[in-house]
Amino acid sequence: MSAAEIPFAYTFDDVLLLPADSHVLPSEVSLATRLTDTISLNAPLVSAAMDSVTEHQTAITMAREGGIGIVHKNMPPVLQAREVERVKKSESGMIHDPVTVTEDQSVAEVQQLMAEYKISGLPVLRGETLVGIVTNRDLRFVSDPDLRVRDVMTPQGKLVTAPEGISIEHSKGLLHQHRIEKLLVVDGEGKLKGLITIKDIEKIRKYPSAAKDTMGRLLVGAAIGIGGDFLERAEALVRAGVDVLALDSAHGHSAGVLR
């Protein structure tokens, strides 16, 4: 091809779109949108219900940035529900249903729960009454996994507790004053009502646009199919605290989905 035959063309560097006059500041822009009639997101982002995309790690990241993740269904219902639980328990203004143990459980069971939920402390209950807390610090030098929780826990008499209705700012002051990382919330009868951690308070500051439910927990969705165990799966997910269920089908226009 000769030089005369080479056609004239443009590259991206040759074109400039002139910006229009705008009086809208970035700080004044809201990306908030509705996922459903009752669920709002702070960013219009939803991660796919694929086994290569969304489990609890991705769902947590999505919700922290204002979107939501839909946990895939390519696993047994009990495991999918556990993924949802991990998201709901990952952070909260106050954890209303913290993972707990009893005095009779073993150190090995405590360590397993800590590893599973990636937490460093568990309230100890007798019925509904708070009797102590067991933390990584209590277990640091324990070599016998068969020891009972009562033998290693910090007892109730040494705990710093707070009443129901305490504000986040007041909680932060108590945590700092007593140099502790976990504040146990109890009612007038000593029954455990929740748990506030310094990590959750820090996450509120770090992720101000996080998409959360009315209890301050991250939003999360989960996929269900249209046949097989879909009812059992849906019930398990609802018990785990899922915020929205997504019908996952290769053909959304099929009769099964429409029914």
C-alpha cells in the first residue's frame, strides 16, 4: 500500500470532548438507589451469584462500598446459610446475636468457633445470663484443648458491661477508658443483649457509605433455584438473616421461574 492509499483516521488522543458548564460538585452527587421497595443501596452495584464471584468475602466488600453481593447456590443450603451468617456477623453498630458459648464447652470448641467466624472473643452464658467472656488473651497459654470454658474465662465480676440503649460515642468512651476491645450490653437482669466492639466502631468510620440493615449489619443477598431444595434453601437463608433472595435460573423466561 502506498502512502497515498493509506486512509485518514483518528486515535483517542486526537479527540477531546469539551466539558459542559456544571455547577454540581462531586460531594453533592448521590448514587443511592433502590434494590427493592424496602431495600436501599448507596451504590448501584450488585455482584453476580456465581461460584467464582460471590461468597462471604466478596459480599462483605460489596456491602462496605454501598452495594450488595448475591451469594451463589452451588453448595448445600447449610453452607450457603453459613456464608450469609458470616456477612451479617462481620460488623454491626451493636451485634444483637453474637456467637456465644457455655461454661461446659471445651477450649477446642471455642477455638473452632473463633476460627470459623474470625472473631477473638465469645460471651459465656448460663441460659440467657452473662457469666463471663473468653478471648484470645485467655487462651494464649492454654495447652490443654479439653479444658472447660469456666476454667479459662474472664468471670462476670471482672467484666465491663453497659446498659441497653447506650450510644456508640458513649461505648467508645468506655472502651477507651477501660482499655478493652469488647463491651458487653446487658439488661437489668444481667441477660446478654448485645456486643459492641472497637473494630465495629472503627469500621463505621472507615466505611461511611456501607449498605446496612436497620440493625447496622451489612446487607447480603443469596440465590435460590426454582426446583429441588429451593424451599429448604430459602428457609435456611431467611433464618441466617438474608436480606434478599434472587431466583437464579439459566432461562429467566421459563415457566418454572414465572410460576
